[in-house]
Amino acid sequence: MKTILPLLKRIAYSLMLLLAVIVLNFVLVHLAPGDAVTAMVGDMGGATPELIAELRVEYGLDQNLPTQLFKYIAKMVRGDLGISFTHNLPVIDLILEHLPATILLVMTAFFMAILIGTVLGIIAAQRPNSLFNHLITVISLSGYAAPVFWTGLMLLISFSYYFPIFPSFGMETVGFRGTFLEKTFDVLKHLVLPAVTLASIYVAVYSRLARASMLDVLGSDYIRTARSKGLSEKVVVYKHALKNALLPVVTMAGLQFAQLIAGAVVVETVFSWPGIGQLAFNSILRRDQPLLLGILFLSTIMVVVTNLITDFTYRILDPRIK
Amino acid sequence: MRQEPLLQVKGLCVEFATRKGNVQVLNHLDLHLDPGEALGIVGESGCGKSMMALSIMRLIPAPPGNISAGQILLNNSDLLQLNEKQMQDVRGNEISMIFQEPMTSLNPVFSIGMQVSENIRRHQSATRAVAREKTIQMLKAVGIPVPELRIKQYPHELSGGMRQRVMIAMALSCQPSVLIADEPTTALDVTIQAQIFDLLKQIQQDMNTSIILITHDMSVIAEFADRVAVMYAGSKVEEGLVRDIIDNPHHPYTQGLIRCVPFLKKDPGTEREELNEIPGVVPDMRLIGSECSFAPRCRYVMDHCHEKKPPEVQIGKKHHAFCWYLEEGK
Ligand SMILES: Nc1ncnc2c1ncn2[C@@H]1O[C@H](COP(=O)(O)OP(=O)(O)OP(=O)(O)O)[C@@H](O)[C@H]1O
Ligand SMILES: [Mg+2]
């Protein structure tokens, strides 16, 4: 009960946040000049004013903004995200088709970055002045400083062209037939380069953070107490220090998740990864407002859910939060 | 017949590397602790009391610190010769320590039950259940009410005084022969201070544990200790039975220290004297060389105080001091 109540409160806040984001997204998207009809007419190479007006009526774009917003929210509550102008398919179907690929990519990169970053940071903290420490700093900062698309292209050139270890695009080999296990392996092979690219930005963040936090914790009084009990250095570092040092890492992970989704858009484009990133990119170009709004809505849900999870993880790690 | 000391510190030197060169934090320190005895260590802030304690535990942060010379003999075997693994078997088992800062000395993310029983399970082959029983027993012994419930609590749910009791329970859980208490009450309020000292006193008698009590408060020493060593700038300046030191301090620094505490004077009230202080400040440890480190503040200072280390002057049976002035006056 003690843990349920704050959780419910958090969920209520999250729902309110979600509503605010929906309204904000809607307004922002409609502030951008041009709409789906403008884009369509541009593709057609021009049209009569009558046809344009007709199209606007058909897509409901002739009504004023508050009415549109109200209708949109009313439909959304019923789980209807509208019809994509460009694909002529329900937005929800399009998103559900592309979402698994994005979740796979983002989650892999997320855990890869946290795991590799934290491990490197902890090793570096135990030998603050070693060559290994400086090496980690240089490599992880390069990953951080380089633009994502550049890192992606370099990895593509290196490991797909010069050393053709990994496939260069997509999520599956076209026309691939095999058992479930073989298919899984095929997907994993496609996943390596995009995930490494996306993770590379964040490895530096987590390794620096874990290192600083570990150094701080290792100098604290309770670590001296742990040593004074005769505990081995392993137990002192990996039990007493680590649990404390992870707290800032978890906080950071929650904060950074939104940026990770943003990074996924670029990575998916570089590697032709069939996720919602590509879908979002195209929907912006084509002024496909229902689709774009649907994608933004779903990304918001993902971020809110991750924040709830990190919040909960934090509660488990730190008994002081009640 | 003279008893063998339980613990002996011989010629202990500790250095810290700093950006401006090496600092000699302890300077050829000699101490000994007899079985069942309570030895007090007094001295101003920064004189090296905590460093002395951490040296015995071999917990000096290295680098930058290191023990550059000396011996620390526990039952005549030198702790400085042990490897790290052997030393870990000594810590928390034969020698335990409680620290100055009860608020931060317990790990915030583990329950106190786990933190106490961890010490027991580290040194004794006890099952989880046995260790738990023993933990409850120890918490009860240090005066923590309803220990069965307390073991599930986390440090932030306990007051400072309670936390220090938990530290004491942890330190004593394997019946160590030596307990080092480094200013265990500095961070606590006065009534709690008295309770903690009563507890330590009782433990010393019940468990026959020898205690090294570090403090900068002479009145605590008067209450608690059998013998006292007075430290100044990394060296011992005087040592003796508590009564001898308080009634008959010889070293100019000890005299100043005693005069700082009004109610310790033999006949309080007969003379109304301003509260005294020792003029000057503790010297920069980097500058300490081959002179008496107290010389710059000493009212009896003579020429060779600045030239050579002061000699040991025997005053009584167990009472000696290090001072040129006393040497001259013999
Ligand atoms: N990391 C360090 N680098 C350099 N000098 C240090 C370091 N740690 C401690 N010292 C020095 O060691 C000396 C002794 O410190 P110590 O903590 O033993 O003093 P103390 O007598 O316990 O004082 P207090 O009563 O304030 O606890 C101090 O003068 C301090 O400046
Ligand atoms: Mg101290």
C-alpha cells in the first residue's frame, strides 16, 4: 500500500502530462505553414481553387483549429488516431506496424549504453590515473562528440563495406527463409550497427557519470565503515558502493530516454531501419498531420512509461524515497 | 610481574603526499594498550588522532597517505607485515572501530540488520538465522528498543544517537579485543553523549574489551579513561595515568590543555580566573622538522627547543613527558 499510492499519483500526473502534450503537439503542428492539401497539390503540380477547397472539406481541414482539436481529442479517447493522408491507412495500424522495430532498436541501444557506460565508468573509478582510464575517456568522448549520422556512416563503411560482417540496411534479409531461430539471428545481425551507433552517443554520458559517482561514493564514510568490517575489496565496491553509485545513473537514464528516441529517427534513416523514425520523417515532409501527431503521441507515451519505470527502479534502490 | 601489552604502536610514522610536498602527519609515535584498559588520546583538532586510529586499522587512504615507518604489534605480531587478506580477518574481528560521524557512517541503502549481521557472517561461520539472532542480541545489548523491528529499518529512520549505537553493536559483534572509538559523540547532543559513554564503560567491563578513546575533551578523559596520552602535531608529548595528568600535568602543552577545562581544577571557585586558552595555532605539519613542534607556542621556550627533538623525561612510574624545559629542571 505504501508503494501503490505514490505510484497511482504518478500515473495520474502522467495522464495530465499526456493531455498537455497532445494539445501542444496539435497546436505546434498546425502552426507550421501549409497542410496536407498543400503538399498534395504540390505533388500533383497544381490544382484549381475549387478542388483545393473540396479536398480541405474532405479531410476536415476547413474547420477552425479549436473545433479540429476538440474532434481530434474526442476521437483519440476512443482509440482512433485518424487516417493517414499519405498512406490512406489508419494511423494506429501504421504505427503498430513500425513500432516493434523502433522499440527493439531503442531498447537495445538504451541498455547497451547503460551497461557498457556503467561498467567502463566503474573500472575507470578504481584506477583513476591509469592509461585504461584515459583511453576510455578519449573513446567515449569521441563517440559523444561525433554526429550520429557520421558515426553511422563510418560504421557502415567499415563493417559493411570494407569488412562485410554486418548487413548495411533494413531489419531482415529480403526473402529470407528459415527457422524462427535463424530469423532471430538474422534480425540480430541487422541490429548490431544501428544499435551501436545509437548507443555510442550515450556511452560517454554514462561512463563519465558512473565514474564520477563511483569516485564520490568510494570516498564516503560508509565505505570506510564497510572496509573496517574486514570486507573484501570486491564486496566493498560491488555491493556497498555500486548500489549507491547507480542512483544518479538511473536518474540520468530516465531523463535521456526522450533524446534516445530523437536519435533513433536519424539512425533509422541512415540504416533504413523500418521503424517509426522513418515514418515520422516522411510524415513531416508530406505534412501528414494525423500520422505525425500519432507518432508524437506514441513517443510521449514511451517516454512517460520509461520515466515511471526509472522512478520505480529508484524506489527499489533507495529506501530513503518513500 | 609486568603484563604484556595487548597492542603496541612503535615509532609509527605516517606521511601524506600533497601538491606542496610530503606532510608528516604522525612522527615516531609510541603507544601501548594493556588488556582491559581504557586508553584516552587527547589533542587539538588536526593533531593526527584519527590518523593514528586509521593506521592501526590499516585504513589510511593510500595514496596519498602511507605508513612510512614503525610497527603495530597486536599480541606481539606486527599488523604492518600482514597481507591485505590477513588484515581483513583482523578488521571487525580482533580490532574494531567506531567513527566520528554517525550520520554518514552507515550505508543508506542497506537495512541496519543487514549491516550488523554482515560483520558477524564475515568473521564467523554463522547461518543467516544465527547471525540474525546475534544481531538482535547485540542491538539489545547496546540499548536499542525493539530490535526485532529495528533490524528492518534503514539508517535514515534512526536518530544520530541510535545510529551510533548501531555502529557500536556492529563493532562489538565479533567480541574484538580492541575497540577504537574516534570521537564517538562529537556529533551528538550532550545527554546522548553521556549515554554513549555509559554504554562504552559498561561494555568495557562486561566484555573485557580494551578501548582506545579519542577525544579533544579532557573532561571526557577524566570520566572514562584509565590512562591518557596527550598528542600534539603528530607526536606524543605526555602520557600517564589520568589522575597524574590532570592533577600534575608537566608538559607546558598539557598544562594549557588542563587549564582550558575549568571544572577539572583541584579547587574550583577559590580562584576566579578567566577561561584560558593556549596562544597560537597548530603548526603547518610540513614545516615540522627536528625541533620541538610546540616551541613556537611554548611559554618556557629555550634556544635548543628549536634545534633538537625533546628527550623523554620520566616523571612518575607510568608518567612521562617529552620536553627540554623539564629535562633542564630535573
Ligand atoms: N588527504 C590528506 N592530505 C594531506 N593531509 C591530510 C590528509 N588527511 C589528513 N591530513 C592531515 O593529517 C592531520 C591529522 O588529521 P587527523 O584527521 O588525524 O586529525 P584529528 O586529530 O583526528 O583531528 P579532529 O579532532 O579534527 O578529528 C591533519 O593535520 C590533516 O591536515
Ligand atoms: Mg579525527
